[in-house]
Amino acid sequence: LTIPLVTNEEGSKLGKTAGNAVWITPSKTSPFELYQFFMRVKDSEVEQLLKLFTFFSTEEISQIMEKQTAKPESRIAHRKLAQQVTLLVHGGPLLIDYFYYARMNSHFH
């Protein structure tokens, strides 16, 4: 599996030499960290990452981005990206565990 070189909006590559790598091995990047990585990408980068890392159709991505533009505070594009990548890499049970963990911790803060 190959993809084009992934860069941020400044043109800097994402990867281990740049110090911002994410790994598909849970011992190096936990499902929580992977999910958070994609939740934190810049708004200007999320559409390209949806195209690269998900199986959403072009039409679905356009609809997601329309919702994101209409209500940016919803971070719907980020959530869709983070959910799909985490699901693809770690599978459903770990994604469910993450949401359970996040919900439990949010009650105490």
C-alpha cells in the first residue's frame, strides 16, 4: 500500500524524521493517540486526509466538508477522519473502547 507523501500546509512532511510520525502498531501509537492525532489536524488539511486515508467517495467527502464549513465547531470532518482511520487500523473493538474511555473521563472533568 502506498500513498503520496503526506505534508502539512507549510509543505513539511509528516513522518519519523520530522518527529510527528504515527504508527499502526498500538505499542508505538495507541488507538487513543491515533484518534487524537487526526482530531488535531488543521482544518485546511482535513479534506486531503479524508481523501487519502478513508474509503469515503468524493461525493461523501464533499458532503462532510459542506457540513464542516457550515458548522466548523462541530469538527465533523475531523471526527469522521479520526473514526475511520482508527477503525481501519485497530478495528471496531478498540474504537469502542476509546469512546467508552473518553466518555467515562469526561464525567470527571
